[in-house]
Amino acid sequence: MSYLLECTLRELRRRKARTAVNVFGCALAVALVVVLVGLVSSAKSAANAVLTSTGTHFIAFVPLCSAACPVDAPAGDAESFVANGVPATLFAADYVAKVGGLPTVKDASPFLLYRLKDERDGHLFTIGGFDPASPTAVATTCCAATDVISGRFVRPDDSGAAMLEEAYARARGLNTGDTLAVAGELLTVVGMVNPGIRPAKADVYVPLPDARPLIERRIGHPVGDQANIVLVEVAGSSLQGQAMQSVRETIPGCVISTYACYKPAALVAGINEGSAWLLTIVIAVSAAAFALKSQLSSVIERRREIGILKAIGWADARVVAQILAESVLQAVAGGFIGCIAAEVLLWAILPGSAVGAAAAGSLPGRLPVIALGMALALAGGVIAGGIPALVAARMRPAEALRRL
């Protein structure tokens, strides 16, 4: 074994240029593969985080006319519970809990949306009662702290506080710090928000515990822990369809209002990941083909030497081992250099990128990717050296010496 290693190292030193090219080619391929695999493995937590959370929210409600209404609903006149612009009925809080327990649902929260007339001039507006302690589902379907344009967002412990939608506040000439009369109760405007396009949108936002007594004064009977809308945040865009179907089965007669952007988002996320893996395979195959061509050229150049060795008694197995060892040593050296280069690239060049930071990660977390790079280098070395070695083993000494 020591003699084989000595012969292998001597042969590699004799052809320094070819050895350097082979090692560099392998190092470049392994570095690219390790970087790509690192980026692909972190795609869901970084690069594709936006795609996997795009459109993953919807509301579910039961229209007032539905025969599946589980409780008595108020009359569908000008003042009524509404959802998506139509009168909607109340349902028990148990439904919200059931939806929140679905495996495809990340978070579910109750929402009360009531349309009423102003006591002074009779204009219609909506009041939305939400749970400030449930920010995940509320932020994506109703309103979020980032939507505040003046003042502050309501807190779970607030009492008698309200936020106004910007357009409604301007139309009524209201500002932060003003008071607003709703159902005979004075509310302090603590902030104004512009939630943009949301499936659950109101003119006045108040904490759920404050919304219930205000609405009860208008409808004349207790609301209790009921809601007329469920705010839902799904675990991922690829699960959106399954989540909506599960909610339909959980709440009889419900209608779902959502965004259609989750479909292309889920598709693009899969395409991005598939394309990266395809590119990784192409790089690995190209590197193996390059190494194979180089090793085969080396065997052809050394036909006379191989013929002499076989003429003085070298067995075919020894010739194969010699050439295979040369290829594997170059591949291992290139793989080691490539892995180091990939780690330096991820740590030094991409530190400010969320993708780069997630792909680099901690060293223990990166070991599987590094091991994959070394395994690819070793496999490429065996493939690149195996075929030329077999070609050399089949050479006849007399024929090899006669040609040169």
C-alpha cells in the first residue's frame, strides 16, 4: 500500500500542471455544489419565506341566509353582522377552536364585524372586534401594528380604546386623541391605521371584550363568546387548498374569502427549489465528465509507460489501483479545497443577506452539506478514474510499445 501511495504521489508531482487543473476543476465544482445545496436547504426559512407565506390567510363566515346556521341570527336589516359585504350569522366559539386545531392551520382568531348607524346623522359604519393577543391571524387578515400611521395599536388590556381606519377618520374629521360615540359609549381614538386590502376590514377597530357589550346594546341580546368571522392563518401556501377544505368541513355552510396569490406562490416556491437541485446535478455531472476526460487523456499519454510496467510484471489490478488512486487523491484534495471555499463564500460574501446567513448557519448544522460535497468529490474521483483505469488494464504491452 505504501509503495502504491509513493508511486501515485510521484506521478502526480511529475504532471504538476495536469494535477493542478484537475484539483482546481474538482474544487470549483464542489464549491458550487455546496453553495447551491446550502441555499436550497435554507430556502424555506429564508429565500422562499415570502413565497411560502404569500396568500396564506383567509376568513370564514356563514351567510345569514344559510340553512346551516347553528344559532339564531339577528335580522338582516341595515344594522347587522356582516362579512365580505353581506349579512352574516353568529356561530359558537367552539368552531374557532376547532379551526385553530387543524394541522394545516397556523393560527385562528374570532372576529366580530357589525354594521350600525351613527346615532347623530345616521351614516353607516362598521365596528370590528378582534383579539389583540392573537397577532398572527389578526395581522394578515384584519390589521397589524405595522399598519398604524398615527398614534398606536390597541393593546389587550385597553378599555374604551379604538383605532380608526384612515379613510373613515378623514371622512369624519377625526384624529388621534379624539373621542367617538358608538352605541352610547365614548371611545378614545388611540390610533389610525391603513390596513390596505384585507378580507376582514372595519371602520372602527376595538378589542373583542369592548366590542361585545357595544354590539349587545344594539341587538338587544347577549353575544357571549360567539363570533361571525374566523380569521385564519395557514401553515404554508402549499397547504392553503387543504386548509380551506378542512375549514369548510368544520364549519357547516361557511363561505371562505381569500387571496388567489397563494397558488402561484406555492408553484414558484417548488420551481425555485427544483431548478436549484437540477443545476446542482448538472454541475456535478459536468465536473465528473471533465475529470473523466482529463484522466483518460493522461492514460493515453502514458500508454508507453503503462506498457513497460505491464511488460516487467505489473498485474492489471495494480495498474488499475495506480490510476484510480491518482484520480481519487486529486478529487479528495479538490473536494477539501472546494468545501473550504464554499464556507468562506457563504460567511464572508453574503453576511448581510438573509439567504446567505441562513445558508451558512452554524458549523454543526453545515456538516451534512460539507459531507455531501466530499462524497460527491469522492464519487466523481472513482468514476473519473475507474473508466481510464479499465482502459489501461486492457492494454497489451506489445501493442502499447509498438505504437510509440
